[in-house]
Amino acid sequence: MFSRAAFSLVLFCWSFIAIAQSDEFNSLNLGSQWSWIRENPDNWFLTSTELEIRTEAGALEGTSYNNVKNILLQDAPRGTFRFETRLYFNPDSMFHNAGLIYYIDDDNYIRVSRGIYETSINGVWMEFEVNASAIMDIVNDITASILYLRLSRTDDTIFTATYSLDGITWRLIGQETLHFPKRKARIGLQAANGYGITATPKSIPARFDYFRFAVTGVADRPAPQPSTSRITSIYPNPFNPATTIRYSVRRAGFTTLEIVDGYGRVVRTLAKDLRTPGTYATSFTGSGLPPGVYFARLKTTDGITYRPLLLLR
């Protein structure tokens, strides 16, 4: 039989292992696993069927804007796992965004969001910062007001963001190998308006039907061959004057890689031909273009994906 000390040790170890918990938000009180970053109690509600967070001014952007309110978090375990939500959200102004967050601090995080970015992006994205350097993987023209978002972590460093319109078929937003600082990670939900002169002051509801967590195994590791068509990396970014854009093509077909400005106007065409499945790299030089934010736009038989890049002077 267990001694009292041994039984206490088992309980202690179990409480340490069973860190993350799912929540169906079917109570009028949050579970004890949750805590808030910059809580504004006037802008979140439980209805016994869902959690509602109303957007307000706030962003996580470098070291300039670290002021998103009502980030709801719980501790994440080590190893391989995934978490997801079903989101009701209808953004209608620039920088409205809501979704999942993997959070170490304001300068080290991943957000998987539905929202509007700049004037030409209305879709879903995987935004991440490592030591205050921000990058985004974007899938444009996803205008559904009800959708599912998921973020998976494999071996502590491989992060895969996906979305679904029906909860059955999942499509890739982005997959990145990220080396965050060796500190405690937390996972949860957030909604915001963005910050600065271009952000909307309009507050709208983000309604989360549930938060579900699962430990996953080897089967969740990414395949070595391209499983989707996407822009895999832009390095260096920011850049001056040149950078290299790497992308993957899942199946044979006509492929276009373009650079567009914030209004969606094409400023460079880097590829426009038939491509077979595989990975590719092409250089881009910003000579003759004004400094600022641009987007690499990849068009394939799988659809259109975007990724931002910053040209410096």
C-alpha cells in the first residue's frame, strides 16, 4: 500500500503533469487553470455556452506596442501537444483580430488569428515574435465569421497553425521552427483592435465556443515533403536591399510569386510559370522601391498565401 508521503508525491506529480485543461465554457465562472494578462473585466463575459471577449485598443508589436488586454492563459506542458477553438468573429475594420495565443511574454509569442490586416488582407494568419522580431504567415480571402483555429507544437520547437471551416478538414496557415527563450510557456485566447493611428476604435465581440487541449504523438510530426503550397521563409527580413524568398509547391501547376504593396498593387513579379512539386528559392531586390511594408504573394493551384516583408533604407 502507498504511504501517506508516497500518495502525496503521486498527487504532486499528477498536478504538475496535468497542466493544460480543456474548457467548454459552459459555466458562469472561469476554471482555476485560467489567469489574465492586463485584464479589463468590463470587456469579457461568460454566457454558460461560450466566452466572449470584446476587442479594444492593443497590439503586440516589437517593443513599441505591448498592450493587448484580456489575454486569457493557462500553463502549457513540455513536449508535443495541440490546442484549438471554435471562433465566432466578424471583423470589419483594419486590425480587428481574435484567436489562439502561445505566450511566453509580450516579445515572444505566437498568435493564430482571424482578422483584417492592412487594407488588402482579410483572412487568417500565424503571427510570431522571437525576441521582439515579428513575422507573419497569412492565408487571405478567408471571410467566414465562424471557423476553427488550431496550433500544434512538436518537440518544443516545431509549431504548426491550421484552420478549418467545418472542424473536419484542416488547412495549413503556417509551420515554423522557433527557438523561444527557455521560460514557462502559456496557451490561451485573445482578441484586440490593434494600436496606433491606423487601428480601429470600434469594439466588436469575439465569441469562443470552447478551448480544447490534447497531448499528441509521433503521428502529428510534419511530413518531410511539401504538404501544402506556401511561402516558407523570407530571410533576411527586414532587409536592405535584397532578401531570399523560399516557398513550397504541393502539386504541379501554374505558379505565380509576386511582391505587392499594402494596397494590393503588384510591384514585382518573381515567378510566373509551371512548377512541379517541391521547394524553391528566389531573390528579391528592393531597388527603386520606397521603404515600407510589402507582401510576398504566392498563387498556386492550392490558392493564395501571403507573407509580409519590410524594406529598410
